[in-house]
Amino acid sequence: MRTIEVDNKSTINKFLKLPFLIYKDDPNWVCPLNNDIESVFDPKKNNFFNYGKCTRWILLNDQGDVIGRIAAFINNKKADKEEFPTGGCGFFECIDDQQAANMLFDQAVSWLTQRGMQAMNGPINFGENDMWWGLLIEGFTSPFYGMNYNPSYYQTLFTTYGFTVKYEQISNSIDIRKGLPEKVAKIATWVSKRNGNTFEHLEVSKFDKYAHDFMEIYNDAWKDFENFSGVTEETIRETLVKIKPVMDPNLIWFAYVNDEPAAFTMALPDTNELIKGLNGKLNLWGKLLFVWNKATVKHTRMRAVIMGTKEKFRNMGLESAMFMKMQEYTRPLNHYQELELSWVGDFNSKMLSVHHAIGATFSKKHATYFFKFSH
């Protein structure tokens, strides 16, 4: 077996095709869009290259067949904020073979070590943690777009190599048809009418305004978490532009207290319901099929990608009020059934409490692992 760096059209194509081998008998898997995967590795489309670097490899068996892949990343904003200089690995796919997995992990370790790293987290993304982050360890049901999905044996491949759990990521689910619990609904109604509180959904024509408000809320809401580094307006605008083809502005809500940005929640219709059968390709036929699906498919699922509340506005019920506003929009449509709240770290007890308060139940669990290099 040998690893080959992905650095041309041929190896990129092999990198993208490998999952079809891994998931050929798995009806739950939906191939993500190749463009979205490739944008992670494109310096022109991923501003994380401004303060980091990444590369990737495929693994060939003795017959020359591709049997594995992996990527490695260094985010210079975060690398030195941990106990040891720490990089990351991700986009891991592999047959059920520990030796093959070990070769992939060894390749990532070697590359990171040569660049001064002493440990790595994985599987993670060379980008924000709302996409392609964590290993699925519970809840092997149909995934939402952007949420890592993998065979159950991957957990053994990681832990046998020596990875240990750094934190777990919990996703919970709400049955949209049931609505908010009565007590929560009463509170949400009161909060929505309280003097000084205003709520508005995103307007595409005001991307810059909402990118700024998002950044202001997010950087305050997450500032106390370990190793947090703030997001920039550029990153937010880049994300909004990227999700524009699939977003529904009525599912992205902002709360203001006396006109000050206070909280937000961002939900997206499940893109997997639009791209199943495209096999990751947005060629001419793929684009036509995507447009047709977007016009005809009635979404049954949506995913709350991220939410946040400024510290001084917590415990005011703003989150419940935003969910009520979203519900007021979705229920008359009569086709949405499920809202997945994903994902929340096990260290974020306050947000998990919000999930439970609004009637959410367990859906999935991912794990972000840590591996310390030996010297």
C-alpha cells in the first residue's frame, strides 16, 4: 500500500469517487456536492488559507485501487491555543482495514509533524465547525447535508490507532408538526411582544447588515469557550453566498433588544433532499435536476445549523421566540416534519438545556477525537 498526494485532476477525481466504494450498500448515504468538497481545498474559495494550510492524500492497495483518503490541516489562529501545537485531519474514508487506516493517519501525522505540530484533532474541517466535523458514533440514520456520516467501524479505526474523545457533539430533533410545548409557547409569545424586543428574518438584499449582526452576536456568544477564535464578516459573507442557492430566508431569524443585535438562529432546508441522485455532480444535467427538484420537492426536513445569544441577553427567552417565529412560517406550509438541532458540544450545557426546553429529543452523536504524537 502507498499514499499519493492529491495534486491533479486525476487524483482529485479518485479522492471524490472513493466514497462510492465505501457506501455502495448503504441506502442512507447521499453523496455531497463535489463543488462543496473542493471549495475547502481551493485557496480562492476558502479564506482559511489566509492563516493556514492543508493538503490531502489517497491510499492505493498493491493492485493500484483506491482504498482510502485523508486530509490534514493547520489553522494558525488555533494551532497554538491548545496545550500542544495542534493541527487536524478530516475527510477520512477507508475500507474496514486497520493497517490501511493507520497508513492514512501516519501520513497526516508526518505532514503535521514536519510543520511543527505535536497533536491533531479529527475528523474536522478546514473551515468552520458547522460542516464536515466529527465522527458519527450514534444515530446511523439519514444524515442532513453537511453533517459527517460514516460506517460504524470508523470508530474502531480511530480508537485503535490511539485517538481519544476530545468532546462529543449532540444533535437533537424536533417534530415540527407538534409545535412548541405549551409552557414554552406561552413564554415565547410574551417575549415576542415585550417592549424593546424585535424579530426579523434575513433579507437577501441586506447580506452585509446581517453578516455584521451575525458576527457581533456569534463572537460574543462563544467567546468564553476554550480555544475560541472569532469569525470575521468576510467568513460570514462567504458562508451566506455559499448557502444562498439552498437557503430559505424565512428560516434564518435575528432577535434585537432595543435595536441591538442579541441572538440569531440559522436553519436550512435539508439539501440532501434536493441532491440525492446527482452523485455529487453539478454539471449541466445536475444543475437542471437541482433546479427542478428545488421547484418541485417539498422539504420534510430542515437543520438548525447554528444559533447564538449574547451573554447579557441569555435567559430572556429569545431563542424560544425565534423558534416560534420559524414555526409560524413552516406550519402553514404543511410539509416540514423535522427540525434537527445540530450540533452542540457536550461542554455547552446551556444550549443543550434550550434544546430540551423546546421539546427536542436525541437524534445523533458525533465525536471529535484528539491524538498526541509520540516523539
